[in-house]
Amino acid sequence: MTKFSDLNLDAKVLKAVAETGYDTPTPIQMGAIVPALEGRDVLGIAQTGTGKTAAFTLPMITLLGRGRARARMPRSLVLAPTRELAAQVAENFDAYAKYTKLTKALLIGGTSFKDQDKLIDKGVDVLIATPGRLLDHLERGKLILTDVKIMVVDEADRMLDMGFIPDIEEIFKRTPFTRQTLFFSATMAPEIERITNTFLSNPAKIEVARAATTNVNIKQGVVMFKASAKVKEAAEKRALLRALINAEGEACSNAIIFCNRKADVDVVAKSLNKYGYDAAPIHGDLDQSHRTRTLESFRDNKLRFLVASDVAARGLDIPAVTHVFNFDVPSHAEDYVHRIGRTGRAGRSGVAIMICAGRDEKNLEDVERLVQNAIPRLDNPLGVTAPVAQEPATTEESAPPKRTRSRSRRNPAKETAAPEEVAAALVETVVDTPAVAEAQPEPQQRSPRPQREPQKPREEQPRQHRNNDRRDNGAKVVGMGDDTPAFIAKSFEERAKG
């Protein structure tokens, strides 16, 4: 049986590995460490929980044993999709490099730029970063990647899901062409394959498991769920989750519960706490310090249930997770492999249970097509849901049908009366109200309005309009007619007297 001592690792590294309690490498470690030490590019395909972090950390520490870092010019670069995974890589580096003088810097969001700049200015051997924060430092001119000798891309398929592929390509272009690249992924999507063909040179391909396969140590199952009413779906689904937890009994010592939406993460965690289950949420909208404290509590068994979004689906190395509950069927089939990979790690057994509502059945088909296996159906521990009739009559189904309202106000008596009664009432109304009929004659019988006497034209009205009015009446106009100005008429009178 191969041991770490057979892989040509540095003696200081072997000493640190022995103190962690490991002496036998996993298949991905056996396949990746040797070609990495030879300076070759490595393309590692393995499901989560198989020891990929040590597969690139151990040879990287050995190769960087000689040399010295310069200010703002790291000698190696590790890219991780999430803050938690980047922090985990940093913890592994500290554990395996504690007998060396190598330095590191962790560049992730939610922390101070100023503190990170101080570490970079001193010069670091290993730079561990998320793509977004790394590009921020590059754009600020605080970082130079021309001295990078080893570049590692971890969880590349998760990078693809999160939209980081353009960032990865940009970072690749800023590193030397002579760099050594170690590329790890759980699945091989076409876009991932394109990147490996572009940026890796004749890589050693290590595929320890078929792409997108699930761990055989994980017992899987799915419960098909149908709510008694649409308005009750969310509450009944949370009740089903609690019933599934109770059905597992003491075997469920701790668990991660995955939801598709951040809002549901908070609601599910609050609901579990309301019913006496020790739970806490973790998702991307929470402050980094809060997320770190929550993870530490879960690792230390101070917290039993971790309700998470897919931010926690990748790279969280918590070996003793006994159960994974998928509150929702993941929208991306690949996420199912990574979610349930949080249990059954390091040779342990685990349980993964999923709840599938009617609208999620297509996503379930995508998952089963990806893993090429049908997930066993489990019985609903709640049995048949209670009929809606037992609930208070507040739902849409129990409410009477709404009537459309006409624009005119109706007489309730007429609406409820029989047709012959309505006809009689109409006749009686006409007979009993003759005055109203007389008071309201028909429009064609109204007498025409008396015509107004023609008014004299206003002084301010233009002369042209007044003349036009006269022409329209057919009157013959002699001279100036009645509109002769007074000063002209006066002059004629004076001439006549003279």
C-alpha cells in the first residue's frame, strides 16, 4: 500500500502530515502529487470530499521550499470560488507548512483591504484568493502576478456556475506562460474543457471517479411532496423536514440543510429554532465574521443544524457531518453532487435526503440523468396530509366564489326574486308612478328653445367679422352703413351746413 513517504515529499511536509493523523494518500492524492512534483500540469477530476486540497497543497509546499518571495509578487496562486473554501485552503496550508518558513496571504471579501495590502507588501509565497477580490487588488495596482510559478484552480466547475470564468481567463493572462497549472474540478462541463485546452499544456489527467458520480458511502433518498393547498405548501414542507429529522433519531447528530434561496435559508432556520431544533443560517448576504463564527460553532459541535445556501456546498471540510437534507431540489444538477458530498467524507458513511415538490420534478430528472442512477423514493413520514376541510375556512378553496360587480347598483330584491315576480314588480312600478313619467317627457317632445335676439356686435370685435356677419344675413350694405365712425359723420354734417 502506498504511503505519503513514498511520494517524494519534503521531510518537513511529511512530518506535518503525520501529525494530522494521515499516512495513506487518497486516490486523487496518489495520482496528482507525483506529476505535480515533476513540474507537469495536472488536471484532476474527482468528486468532493476525496482530498483534493492536500493533492495540490503538499506538492506546492515542497516545490516552494527553495526561493524567496518579493514584495507584491507572490510565488504561487490558489483560486477558490468562495470565501469558505479559500479559508479552508489557508487552514490546510498552515497545517502542512508549519515546519517551513513559507508565508501566505488570504484575499477574500468582507475583510479589510488595508490589512491585506500590508501582507502583500511584505511579500508572500502563497496567495490564496477568490477571483473577485484578486482582481480588485490587481486593478488597484497593489499586486503583480509575473512571478507566479504555480497556479492552482480549485472547484473549477463551481467557478463556472458562479460566473467567474471570464475572471479566471483574465487572471490566467496576467500570469507567466511558463507557470505550472494544477486544475481541479468535480465535473467536466464543455466550458471547463475549453479552458483546460487553452491554458494547460499536456496535463497529467487524473480521474479517480466518473464525472458527477456520488460517493458510494452515502445513502440517498427522496421524498415526493405534495401540499394539501398552495397557501400551506411552505409550512407543510417545513413540517416534513422536521419529521424527516425526527425519523433519523440519534443517528442524526448534525446535519447541513440546503435551500435554493437565501430567503428560505433564514425562514427554515427560524422555524427550526421555534420548534426546539438548534439551527443557524449561513449564506452570502451575511457578514464574513458572522459566517466564520457560525462555521466554527458547527465544526465544534456547538451547533447541530446548519441551514445553508449553495455558498456552503463546496469545499467545507467538516468530516463528521452525518446527514445532508436538501430542502429544495437544486436548480443545477451538479450542485446535488457537491451538496451531498458534505457527508460521507474520509471513508465515513452518510445519509442524504431530498424533498421534491411537484414543480421540482424536472430538476430531479436532471439530477438522476447526471448521476446516471435513480434516487430511491422514500415514504412520507407524515403520511397523508390533513384534508383542507379541517382547517379554518380562510383559504381560497373554502371561500365562496367572488361575484363580479356591475357598474350600476342592483336591487337585491330583484336579484333574489323569481322572474314572474320581477315582471310584476316592473308593471306595478310603471302604474304607480305616472307623475314621474309626465315630469320626464321624451327628448323628441321637448319644445325648442326660444331664439335669442341678435346682439349688437362688441366694440372690440374686429370690423371684418362684423361685415362678414352682415354678408351672411344677406343685407345690402351701402357705403359704411350703420358703422360709419362718428368723426367722419360729423365732418359730413359740417360740410352740409357750410
